[in-house]
Amino acid sequence: MQKAYILHWGEMGTRWGINRTVAQIHALLYLSPRALPAEEIAATLSVARSNVSTSIRELEAGGLCGRCMCWATGGNIMSR
């Protein structure tokens, strides 16, 4: 069920003019009960780590997620 929601949110994001991966990461963080390291996000969504980094920056710029540790060095990312 979680996977279907994340995929659907990514599809909805594209219709709103948001990058699919950005929307999927947003959904994953929203559903997660804990902070997620970028490597786990990349593995869960089967996307490149660099794509996760770029997408997280976009979410941060939009105020949709924040950092609890420096994710660029393997820290955790936490949704608001």
C-alpha cells in the first residue's frame, strides 16, 4: 500500500509541475515514522543518490522538509 501511495504521489506531482522524484521523496518522508538517511531513500525509490540530494534541496527550499543532520555526509533527513 505504501509503495502504491508513493508512486501515485509522484504521478500527481508531475501533474502539478513537480518533479516525480521530488514528489516521491516527499511522500516517503511523509509516511516514514523516523528520519531517513539519503542512501535509504535512494535504495527504497531505486533512484541515484545524487538525484536524492538534488530533490532534498528542492524540498528544503520549498519548506517541505528539513535536516536534522548533514545529509550530504550520510546524516539523516527528516520531514516536517
